[in-house]
Amino acid sequence: MDSYAKQWLQFAFPFYLWIIIIVIIQLCRKYGKISRLMGSHAVPVLSTLTFLSYTKLVRTIVIVLHKREVTLHCTNESVKSVSLWYEDPNVEYAKGKHAGLFGFALLVSVFFVMPYTLFLLCHPVLEKYLSHFKLFKSWSRFKPIIDAYSGPMKDDYRFWPGLLLMARIPMLITVTFLKNESRVLLLAVAAFILSLSFIFGGVYSKKLNNIIEFWFLLNLSIIASLSIAFTDDSQVLIWYNTCLSVFIASCILIVVYHVYLQLSHMKCYDALIKKFFKKQGEDDDPLLDVTESHLTVDQQRREIVPSSTDYIRRRESVIDLY
């Protein structure tokens, strides 16, 4: 598969996921059974997938729009400059088969990347000052999407998701064009976001969310710092794999925690837990019976042939008889 086909696939996969979620949302509106099955998670899932696919789409757009200038010296001593696609020098830039990919990248930039970034960055201002105008009467339709992004934030910092998106754009451009300076910029951006978090005193309503974001940004800064400090690629690779392992372990713990939270609210989960502990208790009962039934030799003889003292203990009181 050549680079041309790979870039089309990079565009296609996020749109494929969005179409599936949008179809599910429409089915939830029409059919009650599907709505009860999905609950109220369809819109947050769509918002999360859009946020996660933003980086991939922007990187793909940067790769598609990246070109190189080549100077050709012809036999008649004339000089000709040709624009070629940087990813594949055999393809002319914005011509031939690259023209369709180039046009689609521009469309995605104009109709998705720019509006989406401005929407997340400026929606607190639009919601506060412009929502009462007739032009923004349909603003309430975007309320579920806005709440999915800025619901965990404090009221004064609802712009934070948009700021995180804005921070990704220079990083992606630098990584694509200037690969040697990308680590320095990555460290600078991570340090800038960490500094803002400290200045604001935590942008999330819950303290746990602030700790999680601080942990991931700190880990990202450590990766960039170590890659700058060490010149040996083998040492950089060791530290990179170590930090990446910490990243993956943290993500797994977060996913397990969220799965537990979702299951703990389900009735079938409570019934399953009760059934499990009840079965475990029944399995432990025979062991108790065995320990209780283990008697000494003297105790077994007394049960078979009672002694006179046992008769005296069992004899009724004379006072009770009269």
C-alpha cells in the first residue's frame, strides 16, 4: 500500500466511527428499546471519539499539505522548479491523483478542524453573551455536546478542552516538519499546560481529575526531558519504553475503575456478587462441620455409654417435681 492510499485510510477511519455513533443516536431517538439499552452515553461517546480523532486528522492534513520544491536543470540550460508531495516525491503536488486528496484535506480543515477548535475554545463566551440572540436560537441543541466536554470543568475554566486542542496544533506541525526540534517544543507545551494548571489551581471540579491530568502531563514532560538530556539512542529508548509502560498501566487502571463504576450501578452485578459470596459461604460450611465433629476418644465414649455424672446432670430438680 502506497502513501496515497494510507492517507485516505487515515481520513476514512474517524469518519467511519462517527457515522456508526450518529446512526446509533438517531436509532435511540426513534426506538425506545435501543434508547434504554444505550442509556445516555451515545452523545458523550461521539464527543470523546471526535476529540480523540482530532489529532489524527490534523496530522493527516499536515502530511497531505506538506510539499517540497525541486529544481530541475534541463538539457537546454533552462531551470524548472517543480512542486512535489513531500510524502511521495513521485507524485506532483496538488495535481493528478494528489489533487483529490489535497482538496479533501482542505475541506476537512475548513469545515471541521477550524470550527471544532473555535467551538470548544469560545463556547463559554458564545453561551454567556450570544445565546439570547435570534441567530443563536438553536444553541440549545449543542448543549449535550458542550456538557460532555466541559461538564467536568469548573465554571470559569470551561474553555480548557479547546486550549488543549490549540496546544496540539504547533506540536503536530513541528513533529511533521522539524523532527529534531519536536522534543523541545513538546517539553515547552507540556510545561506551559502544567504551569497554567497550577496557576488556575486545578481546572476540574473533582480533585481526582486534576491529579490524573497532572500525572500524565508530568510523565510527558519527563519523556521529552530525558530525550533531550541523553544523546545515546539506546538510553533514550529505555527511558521512553519505561515511561510508556507507566502510561499504559495508568490507562488500564483508569479503564478498570470506570468499568467497576458502571457495573456497580447495575442490579445484575449486585445479584451476582451476592450469589458469589453466598456460594462461598456454603462451601465453607462443610469445613466448619468437620472441625466441629472432630471429637476426642473420651467424648465419643461418653456419647455411646453415658456416665453417672451425666445422669446426675440430666436429672430434674426435686423442687420442680413437687
